[in-house]
Amino acid sequence: MTSSFHEMWQQLRPIGRDSSSGGYRRFAWTAADTDCRAWFRAQAEARGLSYELDRNGNQWAWLGATTYEDVADGDAVVTGSHLDSVPDGGAFDGPLGVVSSFAALDELRSRGAEFGKPLAIVNFGDEEGARFGLACVGSRLAAGALTGDAARLLRDGDGITLPQAMDNAGYDPEGIGPDPGRLAKIGAFVELHVEQGRALDLSGDPLGIASAIWPHGRWRFDFHGEANHAGTTRLEDRRDPMLTYAATVLAAREQARLAGALATFGKISVEPNGVNAIPSLVRGWLDSRAADQDTLDTVITGIERAAAERAARDGVDLSVVRESFTPVVDFQHALRDELGAILGKGAERALPVLGTGAGHDAGILSGTVPTAMLFVRNPTGVSHSPAEAADEDDCVAGVTALADVLEGLACT
């Protein structure tokens, strides 16, 4: 099993890696994404699994079924994650779960496990939302949290629509949309993921079980001012949206600090984007997360109020659009407890149960099917960065734990 994991990891690792940053640029429906998809299919076929591409471009590898239509409702046990990345992201976020799923199957076969239920490994497309600005597109479409009509309106920074991108990559986008018949087949979905924080490192545990995902969303702030000459326009005569944006960034940090939440402006566009020109438009994207809905609402309201007050002082027009939102996800207690019981047999102590501020496909699916998550320790606590890390011993422990879980859920 160790050699299986290591071999797959080394095969996947170079795909989409930028030599200058050391990070990954595996954006949806690009050449790097195509290579990752080819890798997934090759792994499925090498294991004699039935490969299937669903209506939304998500990849499935089935054991005990040829397609999802062969499966009785609520009978399938599914595991997996995603292979795409944020700009210059780390190696582990997403791919660790997919590689571990195949390695867990290898481990179960080496044990001689007999499957009583169909098993599927899945790669959900465009989880990070790096190209089209909306996270978890593949799982949102499947679960009906994103309609096909809304998805067809998504555009990347070059104006290419999602359907155009899919078509350019050789996939027919005509059928994108909710896939309730497929999801009805799933009795349990378990996603393994590197922890995106340091809770496990601080507790000394290599593995943990997810309890909940914080509510989170993305908001676009448009600050409209007046373009003018940077060298001739008096400070008193300026309508500079950059000042309003900068003040809003500081306000977001303060509102989050006061509430014990998180708020980050991580993306910005400027027009006309000239060194010697006062901007006419500054557009900033806010990511905010909190442990509960009331706290998140308080933070966003405070940021919007601060932005509006500063905009009025600067003579700047402000508009705010919520581009995406995911409510709090409290993973199903019965499945979570079942994972705890399976992994607690013979252990000195139970695995820690922890919440997370990061969104996942498991969170999107939780409203439709029973879902659970396993976390693997991240010694740096860093994620969405080339510094993201996990020790191989911990990764192997994750594979063993996932194999134990799948054996408990799917094997006789």
C-alpha cells in the first residue's frame, strides 16, 4: 500500500506545477486539468474499475457496477475529492483524497476484503473555483445547488464561458445540471483531505474527523471613482476608489478580529490599471467565514457599512454583490459517529473531532446524501500555497484509516 501511494503521488505530482513558484495551476478545463483527468482514468482502468463521466464532467470509477444506473438507491459507498487547484496552490489540497482513495482500494484488495456494496471513487470538477469564481461547481451542479442555466453564465477572466471551456476541452456541456438520480444511489460519501490549519499538529494527532464546515461566501465589492492624471490632479479633487478599497480591507480585518471570524480580500482588479492614472474602478473580492451564521452576518454587515461610509467621504460609488454562499454544514452525526467507532477499535484514544473554515465537495453534498470527512495532519498549517505539506507517514496512516472506513461501510 505504501508503494502504491508513493507511485501514484509521484506520477501526479508534476502535472500543472509551475517551475517558478513551485505551486500548482490546475484550473478547470485547461490542459493541466485534462492531464489530471487522464491520470484518474488511467488509475481506474489499471484496477479494472468501470470508468464513467457524468453530465457535469465529474469522473467516477466503479467497483461492483458498470454505471450508477446499476446501483440500488442508497447502496453505494463513495470516496474521493478533487484534482484542481487554486493559483499556485499546494500539492495536497484535493489530490491527497483522490490518491488515497485508490490506495485504500489497493489496501482492501490486499486484505482480501469482500465487498457487499458497490464502491465508487470520484473526482469532482472545479472544486476550487479558480477559473470561474465559484467554488465546487461540479458538486454544486450535481446536487442542484447550481442550476445549468446559472452555470452557463459563468465566465473566466478572458470572457470564456463555462460551456465554451468544457467544449474546448472536448466535453459536451449540453447536459449540465442537477443529477438527482445519481446522488440517490449514494448511501455514504467519505472525503479524505489534508487539514487546512494546525489543530492536529497542535494536538499531536495524525488524523481527525470533521464535525462541521463554517458558513462562508464570496462577495464582490465594486468601487467606482473617476479616472484622472496622477501627476496633475490635486488630492482634494480626486475621486480615488483605491483609497476606499484600502480602507475597506482594513475594516474587514478589524470586523473579523472583533467577531472571532475570518475576512480576506485576496483578489483585486483595477481599471485603467496605469501607474500614472487614478483608477476609475477598483473591484475587490472578499472571502469571509465564521463559526455560525449570525457571526458571519455581523461581519459582512460591518464591512459593508464601513465601505459605504468611506465611499461617501471619497466621492466613490459602491456596489456589493454576493457571488457565492455556503451555509453551515453539520456533518451527519450517525455517519460521523460510525467513522469514530470504526477507527476507535483498539485505539488508545478516540480521534479528535474538529470543525473547519474551508469548504469541500462533501459539504455541498451533505444536504443530499450522508457525508463525512477525514483530515490528515498538516505540520505547517499552511494551505493554498506551495508550502502546504503532509508527512508521508501521516498520509499512509490516512490511507489505512480510509481503508478501514470503507471496509466497515462497504464490505461484508
